[in-house]
Amino acid sequence: MNRIEERIREIRRGVGSSAKSTPLASLARQEKSRGERGEATSQSMFLPGFALGAFPNHLNRSSLIAPIARNKRKEHSKTRMVTRRDCILEYRGEQLDEADGDLIMALIAFAQPFPLGDPVLLNRKQLLRKIKRGVIGSSQYEWLYQSMKRLRQATLFLEALKPDGSTRYTVGMMESFNILKSLSYDSETYCYTLDPHWILMFGNREYSLIDWGKRLQIRRGLDMAKTLQRLIATSSDRVQRYALEGLKAQMAYGGRLRDFRDSLGRAVCELERLEIIARGCIQDSSRGKPQLVLWLPP
């Protein structure tokens, strides 16, 4: 038995969560060939001790991932997503939801022990146990399969801007930036590589760390609370204010503003229940515009 076959058997028995080898010999040969040509296949991973729940601030503040209704995914084609003024984000692919976002964060965490760009081998049950609650069954496996394909097909272009409007850095300008650079599937295991461009968005500590334990406790149907959890993690301010119109656009909410307010209120109550925030309410700004005000725990 060769080393690759042995590693696959280990993972199917539940030993380990990832590996440098790929179950497909052809993909392994491709990676080796890229290294011999001097291509960037093994940069250092982002930072030591990266935890599950790390994600770049520019993406947490955008509409790339949104609490959309089930089975209502918009197909984007070079769509300019909602972001702050210090970022331009264009996206091609299906709209991503919070479950997709959880999967991305898990894939980043599982890839931590290895150089960025190296193949990572994962057992699908181990992966689902990290991001899902309850019994793991056929519906969860099917969701994982569809979500992994969605992430592989997704293509982004991101430009980070300086205060004067000039470019700080770009990701995926002349060459595409994919959430997953490669993906293969073999019965119970997935083999993937992260796009090396990820390292740019995690530079200069421009990322957030969320409480993963509390995230898993957010109840079903309250994905808006997950979006808010990611958003408030991007700032250290103890009091945070967000204009309702801006939040509505970022969350890709197409309904009426009053319905959005109701949904937002339920999400705030969930964050209060889990003590992710101390308190939250909707009030008028100094300009008379409705805004969400959140007070974080001391």
C-alpha cells in the first residue's frame, strides 16, 4: 500500500483531519510540477495559532455572504458587492449564505498546519461536525457537496483602498482569485487547495476572530444574527452604530424596511441571549435616520 492510499484509509477511520497528499495521483503530480516550475505553491500560512472563526474584515463588511432565504440564491456576474468605501469587491458566482461562510472559515482553519497552496485532505464527517449541530446524515452530505462546488466556482476581485482613494493592494485583478483554487472528491474525502491570494487579505491583522462556540448556538432561522456577529467582530468599539439602509443592502434583504426591522430585532435578541452583545436597539441618528446601535460586553 502506498503512502497516499494509507493516508486515505487513516482519514476514513477518523485519524487526523488533513494531509499534504491528495487522493488523486494526477493532482499530486500537478502540484509537484508546479513546484518544479517555481510557482507559488507553499507560502507560509497566515499567522501562527489561527483559530476556527477567522475571516478577513473586508469580506465580513461586505454582501459576499448574506443571510438570504433558503433556495433564493441570486446568480452574480461581475457584480459589484456592497462594501465600505475603503474596498471594491466584484463577484461572480452564486450568492453565498451564512452556512457557506461557516464552511469557508472551517476550510481555512483545517488548512492551517500546512503551507498555503498545499493540498488538504478532509474527511467529510469530521468537517460537518465542526460546522453543524445535530445528526449528520444524507441531507448534510448533499449540502456539503453543493456548497463545496459553489465555493470552487466562485471568483472574486478585491481592491483595498487607502484613505486618499489610491490602491493599497488588489486580489485577483489580472488572474482570478478563487475561494478554492482546486477541489476533488473521492467517496468520503475532499481534497482542496486554498488560493494563495488569501494571504493578502489576512495581512496587517485585517481579520476578525469570532466566538465559534457561540456561533454554533445561534438558533436556526436566525442567520441575520450570524451576519451581525461577523460584522461587530471587525471593530473593537464598545458601542457600534449601523445605518439600517446600509445593513439592509449588505444583507441582501429584498423585502420591506419594516419587515427588515422585525427580523433585525429577533437577531439582536439572539445576540443578547448568547451574550455576544450586552444590548441592542434601533434608534434615530443625529440626522434622523434609523440606525442599529449595539453595546458590546465590557
